[in-house]
Amino acid sequence: MIEGRASFPMRALTGLGRWLVRNRWAIVVFAAALVVRLHWNLRVHPPGDYVYSDMNGYVGRSQALWHDLFGKREYSGFYPWGTHALMFAMERVFGKGDLVAVGKGFAVMGAATAMFGLLIAQRVTKFPPVAAAVGLVLIFDYPMISLSGYFLSETPFGLGLTVGTWLLLRVVDHGRARDAYLAGIAIAFATVMRPQILVSVALLGVLWLMGRKLWPKLNLAMMCRAVAPLVLMLAFCVWRLHYHTERWGLISENGSFNQVFGRCHVTKVIALPDRPGRSRTVFGPPPLLQLAKRSTTHPGEWPQLDPALAEHRGGAGTNFYYFGYIGDAVQHHEYMDRCVAEGGLLRQAEYAVVHVLMLWRYNILWPDSGKAQWQPSAAKWGAIHSYTFAIPAFLAMFVVFWPRAHPKLALVAIHMWAAFIVAALYFGDVRLRTPYDPFVVLLALEGCAMLGSVLFVLVRRNRRPVSGVDASSPRPPAETASDR
């Protein structure tokens, strides 16, 4: 008994040592990314100093929960509720109004996203150096660092997205029910931050149905376990939306509102109050505002803002006004129907192409684009992504049509397809792409490594002599009678 007690600490230390060695790269990436982001959020770019526009909205909705946690308010159903609820929870722990502590929390989430990007790469790649390269890039990826310095939804959404993907890959490798449930919880967490992850979920379902034999441990039972937490969260969201608005919906009512920009290419949507209790609400997406400026900075150069309605063409008056609630889907759809009918399907197709390109080009990362001191860094990293990662990642994402070539990479590639679909239907933006950067970097580097390995094999094959005799060796001497 005494020997058993004495050996337990040694066994624990040995197990800890093995765990540290096994996860050494993940620990290094997390620590390095955390140092970078804490320095950014505490010294260089404290998020509490940038509480305006969207950031002010998140902070304001978070503070409102302190005053009336269960109060009914129509506008509470307009935005997804996850980010401001998370900020409220952080303040409940660290103190009301402690935005410094919330900024530290965003730094931790950003660092964890970089670490899980590495862990995903380690499970996916066929070339170990690729995983290390992915981790190194994510430590210093400026768009991810920048957005972690603002109170926005992209940072917590990116964390839920990467954690959920990593856990799903663990199910593929090990087939454990616990990992499936946890993956569902992570996906549910991301859903209430930005519901666009549901596009990835739908694409995963399609890919799984088409090639489920490639992932034998990701069987129907595991898929059901992963979906269960998401279904429960969506049920709560439906109830919450009805509680605030007395209307039925899924998570929030800003979906059709955002789609107006994509279908009509207006720069602002303005809802005017039609009765007491409603306020004048204005929103204009920065990437389309930047696209509109190309008429002066790059006149005549494609692409340009191209409003669907004749009354809005010419660069002036590209605003949609109406009386009523900002989330009035009926008025949104009526206006979009006009845009599609008058602009035509060809213009809609052009919009979709432009929006996808705008994930990398024709706009500078917002909110940095609005501050002169940050514009150079944002523009520089925009060019880095555009000219290094974008094209290889785009080519690699077609692995979903041949998943047998790289089954795990196909699971990652669905996120890129989801980002493209969302951009095509709504609008593109460097900011909206940034949470997907771990997948973009992995797809680009893994795709280049795969291409390099194929080229290496082809070169070796071409250098191999045609016969078994080396062509450079001397010919054998002629046979003589004595030899016979």
C-alpha cells in the first residue's frame, strides 16, 4: 500500500510529461499567440478605446442586460445574441463595466483559435511541416489579431468554429461519443455568435451522405450526437426570438436586412420610426461603402458598385428608406424582388462573383479601415492573403468533389465553400473571411504540399533510366571463342 501511494505521484508526473511532449507545439503556439494578443489588447490597441459603431452596439446590449435581464424588447431580436451575452457573462465574473478584463478574454479566445488551427492541421495534414507552418502563420496573422482587439462577434465565432472542427476530426479518428457531443456544443456556441455556421453544417451533411464510407467512425449515431446540442440551442433561440418579438424565427431577424445589400447594392438601409417605441436605425456595410468609393479612386475599373435599380445608379442616393421596424422582412423582400426583376439575373450573378472576390480584395479590413494609423497594416496583410493564400486555398477547396484523395481536408474545405456561399448571397468582406483564416492557411499550404509531392514524384520518374542498365556505363566487351 505504501509503495502504491508513493508511486502515484511518479505516475502522474510521467503522464503529465508525456502529455506536455505530445502537445508541445500546441502549447508553444498558444503561449506565443497569447503574448502577442495580450500585448495588442493591453498596450497597443485596448478594445475599450474603440467602442463605436458595431462595437458600441455589442457593449450597449451587454450593459442593457445588467439593467433588465429578462425585459422584452423588439430590437433584442434583431441581432444574434451570443456575443453580448458572452461579454455580460465575463463582466459577471470580473466586474461590471470591466472592459479591460473582457479585452483579456478576447485575447485568450484569439490565442486559443490559433492553437486549435494548429491542432486541426496536425490531424489533417499528410506533411508534418505543414502543421507547424500553419501554427506559425496564425500566431502573427494580423487580421485575427486586429479583430481580437475589437468587441465584435468574429473572435468568439472563430473559436467555436475551430474547436467544433477539431472535435469533429477527433470523432473521425477515434469515434468517441464524448467528442461528438462536445463538437455539437462548440458548433452551438458559434451559431449564436454568427448563424452562418449553419451553412457549414448543411454542407457537412451533404458531404457525409455522399461519402460516409470514407469516415467509418463518423457514423449516423455520432452525427446525431453532434447535432443534438445544436438542436437544443436552436429551440432555445426560437423561443427567445418569439419572447422578444412575438414572431417566429430562428436566431435573429437581421438576415433579410443584410441580404438587401447583396441583392440591390445599396450602401445604406435606413428604417424610420412609424410609431412610438421605434427609433431611426441606419446601417451601411463598410465593404460596399469602400466599393462605392472606387468610382473616384479607380474610375471605370471593374468592379464598381452597380445598384440594381435605375433610381440608384450614378453613384448618388444609393440608400433604401422605409418606415417601420429595422427587421421588417416583408419590406426587405419586396424591395429585393424589385431589384432582381429590374436588375436581372445576370447582374445578380455578377454581384455574387464580386462579393466572393471581396473576401480578399477591393476592401480594407474594417474597423481598421476607418482609422488612419491601422490602415497600412490592414492593407499590407490584405495583400499578403490575396497574393499568397487565396489562390492555393481556392484550388484546394475543390477536394470536396474528390474526397477520397484527402478525406480530412475535404471536411475542412466545406468551411470555405460555406464562406463563399454566404458572401455570394449577402456581401463579401475581409472581416467576414478572417474567422476562416485557419482553414484558408491550411488549405493553401496543404494544397501546395500535395502539388509539390506530385511534381517531385514526376521528376524522379522522368530521371529514372528506361532499362535496368545505366546508359552511362561502358558497354561490355565482345564475346570471344574462349568465353564460349
